Amino acid sequence: MATVTKTIGTSSRDYSTIAAWEADLSSASIYSNNDDAVGVCYNDSAFDEAVVINGGNSIGGSAGTDLSSRKLTVHADSKHDGTAGSGARNVYTGSTNPVLKIAINNTTVEWLEYDCSGAGAASRQLVVVDNDVITGIYINNMIVHGVGNTTGNTMGIVVANGGNASNTRYLTNNIVYDISDASTANFGMFCTNNSGKSELYNNTIHGTGTNTGDFGLYILNGNVIFKNNISMASGGKDIEESGSPTEEYNMTSDATASGTGAQASKTTADQFVSVTGGSEDLHIKSGSDAIDNGVDLGTTGNSNTDINGRDRDAQGDTWDIGAHELVEDSAAGTAFIMFVD
Amino acid sequence: MELIVKVKSDGSNPYYQDGDVVQAMSLDYINFVHAEMICHPSNFGFSTNGTRDLGTLLEKFQQATHVYKFQRVGKRVRRTNLITAEEEMIGKTPNENGESIDVYQYLTRRLKNPNHKIFGLSGSELWYGKARTDFEVLLPVAWNHIETESDNLQDNHNNWPFTDLEKRHFVCINTSGRNYDGDSFTRVELSGDTVTTRSMPVLEDSEDDEQPMLAKRKWFVPYWDLSSELGNSVDDLRNSDHMCDCRKPMNEREHIDILTYDKVAEGLL
């Protein structure tokens, strides 16, 4: 059992595409039984591909010889800074749906940006956890935004059916915005009615649709737990739910945040650095209602690592709501910038 | 169009099958990827105030590949749509679309990123946003800048940067279409749906949102029957220690219909 790390990018890496890395996960010349496969993406150029992750079983054609886990991540020097275009990214222009499907247990996807604003009409769902994929799923620190001219049921991150209250599926510290096309039924993050347990912590969702049938967080299963999420500026409700999921310390621009620590009916413009189209920056800003109003989740589901890579748990922070843990700048290390009115 | 093709099956459907097209790359996308690497921020320096210099190849490439230009004007930002030339001033107070920006906090955070793309002088910083994907429009402009301001020629950047590992574990090929003039023809590049469909899965025909995947890929290359066309033996193509690159110059490329087959049309699903 070993961790086998391969690099992915177009500048002299091991693989030039994510799809090629995934397609080699069952290669016996690389992997052995119970290995952990890690694909490390680099910001050499934008990827443009739809990928289904289900490889790593029956390595070399031998039944019962399987990977222990798969992780698709980004090299430290290629991580985004919380805004589009700043790190390793998939700018998808094709028409496959979904654009990224996680179709096997024990899979982590983190630190990638998915920009689908130039995708075809059929690409309605950007990141999907497939049916009955219920164990060891982590989607962390992603930036997911933009859809093409789809025809409805457009979704940023989706958890499909399967499992029960014992699932281990974590969606944490993701930024999801501009999941919005002209039709109704846009959803920022969506857990289906038969999806069983998923845990959604410290995500930030903004600008989901413009119609009353568009929802930022759409939670339809009572086993779901969602805490410390920001959902704002949705066409319909910021949070729509059924089945009595567990919810605490969420923040919305409408009245739909409820439960302990809820921050409801907050002004969107007071929260984020920029909600300007084409230059979005959903870091919270000084004075935000999200600051110090979250609940400490320890290290559950990697919720401790914020969108900048700050470890809230190790730093002893009082947790903010949303993907960003705001730390006011000290003089040291602050970029020089002059402002003159 | 260039293709990377799976060697050996990973199991029965819906896993990869021997010969599946893993990924297809159009010439436009290949040209774009090379342009991005040439114009990567790490290849450019900083001005004395920590921003990037205006008028550089980096800035011209950013302008050619984005929809919006943003320029700070005091505590506000002028957003210019580079396609329509429409301009709008945006500041802390939301506009009618709810858009707002805190310029100080925005720029402070960006400038800490060693790969930032903030240009110009303090007080009038400039940046670009929203990636364009209309390659047919942006590529001629971008490559004109690159060829004018560097030693790189677009014609030298027409091949996908397949890695050594990929050349050993997969079949790397290219192909072409044909334009007929009477009995003669010229080989032409393939684009659009012809490229994107080559790496699509086969989904169950269903009205539901969740369409089960019947096959991971719809198209395959029966490389085991194409030794002469690919210029490599099947044994070499299947040998993961042997590096094969089956790509050919344009005037020698096989037609796409000789190399790629639709599993559904062939009755294999």
C-alpha cells in the first residue's frame, strides 16, 4: 500500500489531461492493491474536458485488486486564490453532462476551478456525486461557476440518490456562483430527496438564477447536515428544504436561514469583496455579518481548511460563516497599494 | 484533431474499453494551450510597484482572451465590455443589477498572488475578467501578438503536448477531414461537434435528470486493426514500456472515418 502521485498539466507533467490520469487508474504498471492514487494538477493552461471518475478497480484486470482511494488535487503553486482564473482550472466548452462525475467511493476532488460559462446547452450539471456513491467522498475548496445556455435543471454541485444516515460525503469550503441561465430551475448546491446523508459545511453560494424557481441551497433529504454556509442573491429562495435536515449557522439574504445561529435577511452588498460580473471575489469583507458567527466544526470533513488554505482549527480561529475565514491584514506582508480619491 | 486512445479494458461497461477515445483535442484548443503557456504570468516580471507592466505580451494576451477590462478610478471601477464597448462604473454601492466591489480589498488580495494579473500604476490598476471561449475569434488576435512580440510561431505549436507516459500507456494519434473538389480532395482540420463528441459517453435515453451511463465512451479506435495506418505494430502499441507516437503530418493523416467508430452505430451497445 503506497501513495502514488502523478502530475497533470501541459508543461512536461506525467499526464497532459485529467481524463488521461483517470483512464490510467487501473494500470498495473503504476498501481498496486490498496494504493492511494493522487493526481496533482498544475496551472500550465486551462483544461477543457468532461471526466467521469470511476477508475481504479480490478487493477491490471485482477478482480479484487483495487485502489484504496483517489484524490484529484492541485499543486500548492497552482492553487486558486479564491477567484476565477487564478489557479488550475477547467474551462469547459463541450456538451457532456455532467462535466465532472464522481462515480466511485473513496474519491476526493479539491482546489480546482470549474468554469462552464462557455459550455454547451446539454452541460447542465457541473459537479455530480453519482447514485450510490456514498462513502469517503470529499469535494473541497472548489470554485464552481457559470453555465452555458441550458434548458433548465442547472446545478453547480449535485449529490444524487443513495445510501442512508451513515454516508460519509462532505462538501466543504466551496465557492459556487453564477449558476444561472434564462430558464428556471437553477440550483447552486443540490441534495436529492433520496440522497441520504451529506454534510455541507462552510460553502459560499451566490447569484443562483433570477426566477422564483431558482434556489441557492436545495436540500431535500432529512439526513443532510448543513452548517456555516452562505447562500445569497438567489432568484427564488436562498435555502429550500424538505425532510427536516439539520441546519445551523447559515446565512442568507432572504428569510430562509433558520435554526441555531442563523443569520437571515442580511444585505448581500455588505458581505463580499466583489459581486461584479466578470470580477467576482466572494471572500467576505470587513464588517461582514459572517465574521465570527459560525460554529466550530473541528476538522470534520476537512471543513477546517478555508478557501485560502487557512486551517481554522489549527489557528484557533473563531469560525466565520462561508468558505473564507477572514483574517484582518497586519502591516507585515500587506501589499503596497495607494488610494487617492 | 488529436486523440488519446485507451489501451486495455478496465472492465465491462461502464468502465473504459480497449480502444476508447479518452480525449480529443481540436487544433484551436491546441493552439490556445500553447499560447497560454507562452503567456503564463510566471514568464513575466513585475513593475516597481508590484503590478505588471502595461503594453506587455502578457497584458495583450489577457485582453484578447477575456470579455471585460476593469480599471480602477479612485474607489470605483470602470468595467468595459471588450466585445460591445459598453462601459459602466461600479463601486461599493450596488448598481441596478446588485453588483458592487470594494476595490481596496479586491486589489490587496490579488496583489499577494505571485501569479497575479494586475497591470498599471497604483491608483489606476487594470485587470481582465471572464474567460472567452470563442477560439475562432480570439486565437488570431492572440497569436498575432505572440508572433509580433516573441520568437514563437503559431505553426510550430500545432501538436498536443502528449507526455512520455501517455505515449507509452495510450495510443496518441491525429486525424483529419476532407474537402472534395471533384475526385481530388484536400485534408482539413476538424472542429466543433466533430471533436467534442469523440470523447462523450453513452447515456441511457431518459427524461430524468439522472441518465445512467451505458458506456464511458461512445467512440473508439480499433487500433488492433490499424497497424499500417498508425505505423506501429499492435504489440508495440500494447507494450507500456514502448513509446509510440502515431501522429503524422497533415498531408499524411488518415481520414477520421478510417480511425474512429461509433459503438452505437456499430451495434456494439
